[in-house]
Amino acid sequence: MTERFVFESREEFLERLRALIDEGTDPQSIRIRMPYQVPEVMEILGERPDRLRFFALFGALTGFGSGLALTIYSVLSWPLIVGGKPIISLPPFLLIGYLLTILCGSLGAFFGFLLLARLPSGRGLAEGAQFPERFVIVVGEEEEP
Amino acid sequence: MRGEEQNITTATGRVEKDVLAALGRPGLRYLAGVGLCALLALMLFILWGGLALRGLGLSGKNHPVGWAMLITNFVFWVGIAHSGTLISAVLYLFRARFRTSFNRSAEAMTVFALLVASLFPLIHLGRVWVFYYLLPYPSERLIWPNFRSPLVWDVFAVTTYLIVSLVFFYVGMIPDLAIARRRLPGLRGRTYGLLSLGWQGTVLQWRHYGRLYLFLAAFATPLVASVHSIVSWDFAVSIVPGWHTTIFAPYFVAGAIFSGTAMVITLTIPMRRWLRLEPYITVDHFEAIAKILLFTSLIITYTYLVEHGLSLYGNSPFERDQYLYRALGDYRVLFAIMIVCNSLLPLTMFVRRLRRNLAWLFILGILVNIGMWLERFVIIVASLSHDYDPYAWGTYNFSLVEFGITVGSFGLFFLFFLLFVRLLPVLSMTEIKEHQ
Amino acid sequence: MTAVSLSRGKFFLLQLAVAAALALLGLTGGRGALLVSLVFWTALAQGSVAVVAVTDLTGASWTGPLRSELLAAVTMLPLLAALFLLLLWPSLDLYSWAAAPTAWLNRPFFLTRNLALLAAAATAACLFACRSLRQDPARVRFAVAYLFLFVACQSLVAFDWVMSLAYPWVSSMLGAYFFVEALYAGLALAGMLAFLLDRQRREAEADWPAARRDLGMLLFGFSILWGGLFFAQFLLLWYGNIPEEVQFVVERVSASPSRELCAFFLAACFAVPFLILLSARAKRNAGILGAVSLAVLLGMLAEKLVFVLPAVPVRFGVLLAENALLLAVWLLAVQSRERLLPEVGGKAEDRKTGRQ
């Protein structure tokens, strides 16, 4: 059995959602689509641990490590003193490491997001359940018109 | 306003309709603007071709002034890029609501300004076909770039900045692209649908989206400060008087945000009027952004005072002479214009009525950018013209080729921006709905 | 904490006593220690008022629940100005330029401009503090005026008090570095207060957890900003490698106490807050926030010491005693803020009645 609710306002939507959870509806069977972000929904449904930060952290550490590795490896492979600076000149190399930290951290977070949010989504690209203008709650199997 | 009134049943629907109205059929004046900008951009590429074929002798560069107008343009356009990230990321972290009015156009500006900026080192190279020497790639003779050189830092900084701001720009737009898909018919709707990756706005998607946006903002904020610091170090790590001074990094970052904010003002005031976005970009929002302009102008003024003051403080004749030369030497007129535009005129922003006067803000935005362009020119050219050895002094005058390339770069930038206005949603609709 | 509260008269007498004690310590036990303490506490006191001024100016809510405690530092500003006059006047021969004065660096001008700015900043701080506590709409104007004086004053602390010790060494960033560091110090003081007052505030203020988390975020952000500024300054000295410039760094990293102090302040002002506050859970924990803030403040003290040490000998016992005395004055000022700043009491009453 499928029930479908559509709301104009954020308050009515949250009220109905709270009521559904209080009635004992299984949160797994509730499908919600929202026109914009509503942080309260996550609280109502029970926040699960956030895994995206591990992607960001992993990317950032990889970037920093590879920046230092690249610079140090490349100067050691041809150890030539340039401009009176030491062969392993840490201050400039830290700079490269820092930039790659940010680059890989951001890309890590972005690709982690695509993975976790299941995008690109085949179901979303197909004709059917689109990004709505109003709040939509569907309880049960989703059959979109 | 066209028909489709029956679609507007809700306040949120009105936001969607107002913002997407810009994606309609272009008018004649718009097409004329695009044509003019495209011609200017074409001129840039033709002149660049000439410069590459005939050699850098076509530019006005000489001994001792080997870095001049092209490098000025590079610094200027990288600077313009900065306020995009500032408005999107820093104001997001500080939860300033007025960012919603500007963030999309500012982010677009960042991407376009970086694209334009990255042309200039390539033009300046002369033999552009060997640009890949700058990249670290494994060649069979194990020749790596010199990572101690600030020019290589620049490659890393600008590339990182371009990629991260593209990601940021795109991520911010995903939900809006899904709205465009829903509201536009036919092939256009399907294209926006593909670009939106099939975004549906489920709880799972929104939850990770919120976190992603926060992380990107957190990564972009230190990045924005470091990119222009690194640009400033192109100059400051050398020991040329007037370049080698420790305040250069914060000075350049503040200057970049200053000129970028001025450019945001210059672009959004006509855009708001032309696309009838007055209900969304209010005068209050302009007042808030004018305060950022004032704040950064004060930092710039502080730096001018410190730089020029300290040149008299120590006992280095070279420093003292360089700063006197800047203010009173061959480039004194440019220096005076720069002081008026960057330090004096922005003081009018202390007056509330002038902060809220859009005509004055628009003019001030343009004047500030003239001032900031001249500032970079004065820093670069005056220092090289007049360093340690009087035997090697000399002045610079630009050639028409360099001037044409500069004008063409503005054409290219405005071309990108005009296309953006017609092709992508210029305001973040989901954020406006969230704050309504 | 037990409720010790001093009246204005008693607090004034206490300050006089402390000034006398410090003068005695300073004149007998070496002047370097006094210079370090003065530089450090000027940054703390002016910085904590500046943090509130920035908050008021931007209409933010970060330091709302700690406003009156942070503003209590204004009562220390006259003391610091008096100490400057009492102690630096007789010891200006610490500075090498005193023997060969220049147009900018000469005794009368040095004293007048610094004293005038200290006094002006203290006055502006008092005027601003009263309006800020009353939530007067005109406070924004006073916040702007105070921040101008704060920036000017901290820049002079950097260029005059510290940089001219190593005359003719020049680093144009030092002024900006000092006033950013003073803001960071103000936030670290707020972090210490958040730890000390945590139990009491948790019951009294509904938005306390949010304020504490924001404070953690700001400390984290400032650790990055501070690290960036430090790096930007160091990189140019290191890269330029000009004898007259790099000498300043070489002197400090090649002799024993200052070399270890350098490592310590880099860890305490950057690495510790950055790595610890990276975690969201640490930002919410008052104990961790307090510990990190303490580390930051100790790091700053070490850093000021590194700036001064090679030029002027510092006796560590005297330095500790002076800082303990000044810390006691500050804690007493925070404790007695309701009597020292009459607006605080009034506002507290309003808050109580408002809630009931």
C-alpha cells in the first residue's frame, strides 16, 4: 500500500513526518524528496554517522603525501643546487604539498559525494520522480505517476 | 513577463520562474553584446598568434622591464577571481545570508577570470608550444621542474584553484539544474537533466550534499588566501627593491578581494536590472557587499602606509629610492590615480547613503578596478625600471599589441559572463527558498 | 570559582600595588622580562576587546555569552599604559638606536606617540565597552574607532617596541602579524573563559553549546591564519637570504633557549590547535578548548620571548612572577566586572528578570 503526501510549507511537512515516525512507521519505508535542505529531517530520521569526511580526509592526506613525495623524489633524482637553496628545501615543498592537500581533499570529497549520494542516478535521469517544487513524502513502494 | 502564470502557485514557484526567465529567447541587444565581446576575444587570439609568430619584440617589454603589461593582466585577472570564492566560501562559513544574492555570479566570475588569467603566462612565454616544461611529467632524461621556483608554485596554485572553483561552482548548481530540467521543455530540459546527474532531492542526497558543500567551503577558504599569496611571491621572493617585502602576501590577498568585490558590484548591478531580479538582490545586500569593499580598501591603505613608511625607516637607500620613485618618478600620474581610486574614493562607503546608492556603487566598482589594475602595473613596472644599479635603469611603454590583448581579455571575460547569464541559473534558487 | 569581587577603589589600589611591584621587579631583575610581559599583555587585553568589537561590527553572535568577561580587560588598559610610561622610559637605552637617534626613532617621539596611542586606545575601549554592554545602537561607531586605534597601536607595538630592538632589521608584515595575533590571543582568552565558566553557563544560557562550538571553529580558523602569516613572513626571509634580513632568523634558531622556544611556539600556536580542533568533537568539549587555548597563549608568550631574547637578556623567574601578577589582576577584573563596569550588573539583572 502506498501513501503519498505533498506539502507546501516546511512546517506542515515536518509535522507530518514527526507524526509518521511517532506512529511507528519504519523510517526505511519512508521516501522523501525536498525542494531544499531541511536539517531537522536528519534529526527526525536519526542521524547516521557521516562518512563523507573520511573521503575528504583521505584525499587531503594523500595529496599532502604525494606533494612532498613528488618534490623530494624529483630533487633527489637530479640533485642540483639551484639558487643557493638546499637540495631538499622544505618551505617551498610544503607549499606544493599544501596545494595538493586542498586539490585532492576537494576532489576526494566530491567523488565521495557522488558515491555516497548515488549520483549520477539512473532512476533520477529516467522520466519519473523529478526534483520537486514541494515537499513529498511517500510511504511504501514508490510508484511515481 | 511572459505567460505561464498558471504555473505559479507557490512562492517557491515564483522564485523558479523569475530566475529561469533569463534562460528564455535572447534579445537583439544581448546578441549585439555577445557579438562585440566575441570580436574583442577574437582580436586577443589573433594578436597572440602574431606575438607567437613574430616574437615578443612586438610587445613593449625591454631591458630592464621584462615583466610588464601581460603580467599585470595575469595578476589583475587572478585577483578578480578571488572574490568569487570569498563570497561563496568564506561568507558561507560565517553564515552571512546576503551571499545568496551574489554567490552564483561570483563563482562564475571566478572560473571565467581564472580562464582568462591563465592565458597570460602562456602569452608571455612567447614560445607557448613548450608550456608543458612547467608541468611535472616523467621525461626520459629525468628533468623535473624546479619546485623551488615561484613560477612552478603558480602553476600548481592556479590549476588547483581553477579545478576547485569549478567543482564548487558545479556542485552549488546541481539542484538548480534539476529545477531547470523540470521547468524547461524538450532537448534543453533533457540537457539540464543530464547535467544535474538525475538529482531528485532525496534525504540521502541532501544530507551528503550539505556536508560536501561545507567541506568544499572549508578547503576553498585557505586556498583563496594562498593563491594570491603565491602570485605575490612571484615578485617578493626576488630581492628587487619594492618587491621583496614580507607584507606582500596579505597585501595581495586583500587587493585581490578588493578588486574582485568591485567587479561583482560592477557586474551584478546591470544584471539585476536587466533580468528584473530586484526582489532577490536587494539594496541591503549591496550595502553589505559595499562594506567588504570598504574593509579591504582600508587594508590596502594600511599596506601603502606601512610599505612607504618603512622604506624611510631603515637605512637602505635602495628601498627609500624605490618608493620615492614610485610616488614621484616616471609613473607618478598612475600612482596618484591609484591612490585616489583605491584609498580615497572608497572612503565614501563610510556614508550610509552612498553605500545604498547603486549608481555610485557601479561607478566606484569600475574606478576601483582601474585603480587596482594600475596598482599592479606600478608595482611591477616601477620596481623593474629603477632597481639597484643606475646604469640599468629604464622605462617602459606599452605597445599596441599588448594594449589590444588587454582589451581583448576584457572581451573574453564579458563574453563568458554573457553566455553564463543566458545558459545557467544566475541565482541559487534552492538557497533562496531555504531562506524565505 | 568563588565569588571574589572588588570595588572600583580597591581594584585601583590593587593595580597601583601591582604596578609598583612590577616596577620594582623590572628595575631590579632586568628590563627584558618587563618588555616581554608588556608586549604580551597589551596583545591580550587589547585583543579581547577587539574580538568583541569585531563581533558587534559584523552583527555576529560568537562571543555573545562571554561579552562582559572579555570586556573586563578594558580595566587593565590604563595599567598597561602606566607601566609603559614607568618602565620603558627609564630603559630606552635597551634600544640600539637610542645612541644614534633618527627622525622616527628618538626618545621623545617614541614615548609620545606610543603613550598617546595607548591612552587613546584605552579611552576608546572604555567608551566602546560601556555602549556594547548596554547594546547601544551607537556602539558600532565606537567599535570602528576602537579597531582603528587597536590596529595602529598593535602595529606600533610591533614596529617600535619589538622590531626596533633589531634596528635596522625590517619586516613590513610584523604590524599586521601582531594585530592578527592579538585577535587570536583574544579568542584564546575567550576559550579559557569558556572552560572556566562552562558549568555555570551550561545551566544559564540556552545557546551556550553553539557559542562554544563557534569559538572552537574560530580558534581553528585563526590557527590556520596565524600559521599562514608566519609562513609568509618566514618564507620571504628564508628565500631572499639577504644577510641583513636573515640575520634575525639565524640569531634565533642557532642559540639554545630561543631555538627550543621557536619549536615550542610553532607547535603551540599552530600544530596543536590545528590538529586537535580538526575534530568536531573536540570543538564541543570545553576542557579541550581550554587546554588548547592555554597552549596557544603559552606559545604566544614564548614567541614574544623569542623576539626579544637575543637583543635583551630576560630573567625567566622575573618573567614568570610578572605574568602571574598580571594574570591575577585580569582574573580579579573578570570576577569583579559587575562592580567595575556598572552596565554588566544591570544587564545581568535584565537577563534574569527577562527569563522569569
